[in-house]
Amino acid sequence: MRFAISGSSGQILATGELFIQEDESGELRLSFRTDRGRIIEGGLVDADGSLANASKDLFRQFFLTWGVSGITLTARSS
């Protein structure tokens, strides 16, 4: 599934895809890969499979990456 990340003004900051990757310690992490190849790592997936904490960490990384508040992640049809 494709996604667009936009700021509070509606400007699209990046497009790409969410994915789960295994880190060096074997933990699963929610991440975002932009169409330009940049990978933004989010938080760890909880043992029960919940993405709630992982997504909060990912949105913090979005803020640090673009310095924009009010970031929205929107699913896009292909």
C-alpha cells in the first residue's frame, strides 16, 4: 500500500511505503521508505503485534526529519 506524508499546510513531504524490518537484535521495527530511498525508522512492534507504540515513534521521527508539526499519513490508491 502506498502512502503520502503531508504537513499541516497540506504540502506533501514524501510518498512511499510502510514496512516491518528486523533490526540487528532480531526485533521487528515499523519503518517508512520514501520513493527516493530514504528509510525512516520508527519504533519496535510490541510482542502482541500492536503497532501503536511503533507508530508513535515513527511520527516522532517524521517530525525530526522534516521539522513540521501536524504531520498526516494518508493511504493512496496505486
